[in-house]
Amino acid sequence: MNINAFLQTAILINILASTLRISTPLLLASMGELVTERSGVWNMGCEGTVLMGAFTSFLVTNKTGSLIMGTLAAIVAGGLMGLIMVTLATTLKLDQTVIGMTLNLFASGLTVFWYTIAFKVGGAQSYPSIATAEVVKIPFLSKIPFIGEVFFSQKLLTYFAFLLVPAIWYLLYRTWLGLEIRSLGEYPRAVDMRGLHVNRLQYFSVLFGGMLVGLAGSFLTLGSSDLFIPNMSAGRGWLAIVIIIAGNWQPYRILLVTLIFAFLEALQLQIQGVGVQFPYQFLLALPYIFAILVMMSSRARSNAPGWLSTPYNRED
């Protein structure tokens, strides 16, 4: 194999491996938000939840030196954000869009304030950092040429994110709990008439979804960057919502759309890295163009929950 062929292979491996890494937080957030939306709650605060997960995981890991504690902190933070969302949306029946926007602003301001207080950063002072999670190579499988380097030499959360897709599919479509969650989003009165507690099921769904979104945020600091940067979620929470719509609320289609988004981002990063003269801004826009086209084509056969973002009133 000549040097040119080797470099081309190495670049291709890097792009595909980066695609899986970039897709990790998007998949985790999308799967969590999918469960939430299937229960009839539209959590527009997904962006803020990702940010809170990123910050709390960084803070706890920095103070304790434990990646496990940092990960658990992100899950708890995501659950608390979900608790605020579902309390205001389900119990108080406030407008879910307004709640979501408020949570995003709340997370953006609180993380910057908390970060400044906790680390007293500013001026010429160096910014704190943490040790990130190591790559976990699957025995034997990671030794397979090309395939092993792409699929079986990843961070632990990446494996978890991809295994989560069939797990969420099984939960929603092969269990009684999943049927009840989907029924909440389609026609909650039917759930109520069966004697099930509508609010309790929605609380469970939104809390569970929030925990996964918080876990997605932890990957930004524990899995890819050793620093916390204010607003480092950089639209990933919003992108997760777009991915769900483009994936038509179906787990495997969401996986496909996520991989396309991640591949295009990995491609533009690689193009910049090798110095190819190409307007990378166009590649940055491609995922969003793709999402718009998919949403336009699937509008007539949308699989969106019929009761999405509408509070259930038993008296109606």
C-alpha cells in the first residue's frame, strides 16, 4: 500500500470514527426527547438541559476526580430540569413553548454564573480542565482492519448511545409501558379511562427523557472536551428536536438522520483540517437543508403524537 492510499484510508477512518463520536450526544438527547414527546410533552428546554448536563458533569468531575460521579451528576441535573418542565407543563398546565424557552435562558445564565463563582476564572488565570474518558477497545473486534478502528474503538457512552436505540424502540413498541406512553401522546383520555394516572406517567416519561438529555450533555465535557465553555451545547438540544421531526418520531429513522448530521459535520471538520479549499459553511448548512427537505416530504404522513404540547384536562 503506497503512502497516498494509506493517507486516504486514514482520513476515511477518521471521518467515520468522528461521525460516531459526534452522533453520541445527539442520539442520547434525541432518544430522551423522543420518550418525552411520545408522552405528549414538548420539552423545548432540551438545549438548556444539555448545557446543564455538560456543566454539572464538569463541575463534579473537577471537584471529585471521578468520571462516574460526574456522569451521575449530569443525569441528576437532567432529571431536575425535566422535573421543572413537567411540573409547569402537566401540573400547572402552562404553555410548553414558553417554559422551554425560559429553561434555556435559565440554564445559560446559571451555568455562566455558577462557573465563575466555582472556579473564579478571569483575567490571565488559566481555565480549569478535567481528564476525559478513555477510548474503550472491544477485545478482538477492535483488531479487525478498518471496521475495528471505526466501530469498536470508541468511548463507553458511544456504545451506550447506539445500544439505546433498539432499547427505546423495544420500550415504546413492545411493552405495556411503552403502549401507555404512546397513548398519552395520542389520546390521554383513553389512558385515563383505563384507570391509569395520566400525570404520573407523564412525570415518569419527562424525568426519564430529561436524564438522557443530561447524559448527552456529559459527553460534551467528559467524552470530547476537557474544558467547560459557556453555552458549549452550541445548539445540540435544538438539533435533537429537529432530528426527531426529521426522523418522524421513529427510533431507527432518528438514528439514520443523526448519522447523516454527524457525518456532514465530521466531513467539514476533516476538510478544514487537511486544508482543502472549499466553502465549509456550505457543509455546515447541509444538515439543516436536509432536515427541512425531509420534514417537507413527510408532512403529509407525519407520525407526530396527536396530543403533543397540549395539556390534558380531565374536565374537558
